Amino acid sequence: MGDPAALDIGRDGACLHRGLATALLNDLAAVLAKWPDGHAGVRISGDADLARLLDTDGPIGAMAAKVRGCDVRPVRAVLFDKNERTDWALGWHQDRTIAVREQAEVTGFGPWSVKQGIRHVEPPFSVIEGMVTVRIHLDPVDENNAPLLVALGSHLLGRIPVSEVDAVVAGLPVRTCLAEVGDVWFYRTPILHASNAVVVKAGAGHRRRRVLQVDYAAGGLPAPLEWLGI
């Protein structure tokens, strides 16, 4: 599976920063305790304490700005919790929607959807290309604990039609994103990615796999649209 340290986010679309969130784990646990756990994905907004931890004054936000090469801010956070009651697999795809405060008709933005009461919209793909996504690991992830899979270099290919995704993945190297508690994976938001369900071995229980996923973006959206934020 290669050395994660050899990955370059510009060339490959992903990179690992070991232990980057270790000093924040206690604070993150306290903040996330306010939100429901055990769910496939909890979208978090209006949380000033979490926003403070993820700001560019902290280690994660500062690194997001560094790997993106410009000023950024956190615009969406989702807590994923794979456990014995909630487990799932996700096929190869690109993230194509953003979370905004209110719906408004703006050229190039659409279709619209609502997820957990939050308005989402598919923007022009250039918006997605300008973003970076961060995965903060709250539990260890090995080959059997539903690691993220990324198709290296796919972030450079633009918006890939759904009908062509499998063929594109077949022609690219795939990286399995293993992690320890406190590790943080960064990837360019357009990258093709997937994950499997947790593998439960005979005689062993289902292991929890929690990941806080945060999107960072540079700049604003065309008025009157606004990022939802954290």
C-alpha cells in the first residue's frame, strides 16, 4: 500500500499528517459529546466551540490552509460513526454538494437537496475543486475497519460522469487510508473515494470507527448564497 509519507496532495490528491489532532482529542471529545452518536452521519453546525478548534489558528485549520496554499475556513462538518448498530459501505464517488444557509436561485447552482434539515446544493465544479477535505480519526482504522479508499490523481480529472467512475478508478492507483487515533488525512475534495463496511472476524466484536470530516473552502459564494459554516 506504499508509504503515506510519500504522498503529495497536489500530485496525488491526498496526504496523511500523523498525530496532528492528538493534542485536541480531549477538547474534541467534549464538544462532540453534545451531538448524537452512533449515527451514520451527523451534520454539525452552529457550534462555536467546534468552530474554534477547527479554525486556522489551530493545528488542523492551519494545515488545511498550508496544503491548500491559501486562506481557508471550515464550511461543513460531519461526524461519521460506524459501529455494531450502524454500518455501511459506500461506492466510488466524488463529493459534489455544499451546505449553505439559505436556498437562492443562482446561475450554475443546482440541483438542491435537504439533508438533516440543512440545505445542500451542487455548485459549479470549480467550487469543489477549490476545497480541501479533512478526516480527523477518533478511532484506529486498519484494513478491516472500513478505511477510506482514494483513487490517486483523480482530483485532477474534473467532474467525472457517474457512468465513467469505475473505469477511471480501474486505471489509477488506489490508496487505503489507514490511521491511528489523532491522525488526520487531508484530500482534495474532488478526489474519487469509497469505503467498505467493517469486517467482523470470527470471535471478535464489531469495532467502532468514528471520523470527523471537515470541508475547508477559500473565499465566499456568489450573493446571496452563504456557506453554512460550523
